[in-house]
Amino acid sequence: MDVFAAVAEPSRRALLDRLAEGERTAGELGAGLPGLTQPAVSRHLRVLRDAGLVDVRAEAQRRIYALRPGGLDALDAWLSRHRRSWAEHLDALERHLDAGAAAPPETAGRRTPGGERTKEQA
């Protein structure tokens, strides 16, 4: 599974948010998400591990999960391209709005239904 599919599921995003706070066991992660059963938490963690988003290490009988450094790099790169695009669009909108604010009042271009200029323009 790729990173995009892995983070598309809200429960997996919640698990990533919890792991952003620090390493946790599967039990600790499940306790923080009461709507998920322990088997569901384990399945989600497996998907996140397979997508390269989390690492797991054995510590005695426990498995400790942590965010994988760079796991979200592909997602960040994709978002960066779109951030630039949105910034350009928002800059263009700002220029358009600024130009509109400098334009004459609305009556300047008003015409009667017959196409004649209004009295204010005459």
C-alpha cells in the first residue's frame, strides 16, 4: 500500500498523530483510540508499517512503534507542488481584488436595458 492510501483512512491518521507525540506500544495506541478494537489497531499499524510510515522494534514481549523518519516525504513533496499552485492562485485573487477596490464606483459602467448610458454617466 502506498503512503496516500495509508493516510486516507482516518484511524490511521489518528495513529500517526499519536506516534508523533512519541513511541508507543500497540496497546497504548489502542487505549488512546477507544473506537478501535485491538485487532483493528494491529491491522492499521501493519498497513502503516507496510507503507513505510512506522517502524516497529521488539522489546522483550512488547512491540514498540515509532514514526519512520522520512516516511511522509512523498506526501510532503506532492503537497509542496500544490501549495505553490495555491499560493499563485491566491496571489492572483489578491491582485484582482486589489484592482477591483481601485476601480470607479459601480455606476460607472451601468447602462439602461436598452444599452443607453445612465444619467450619472451623461
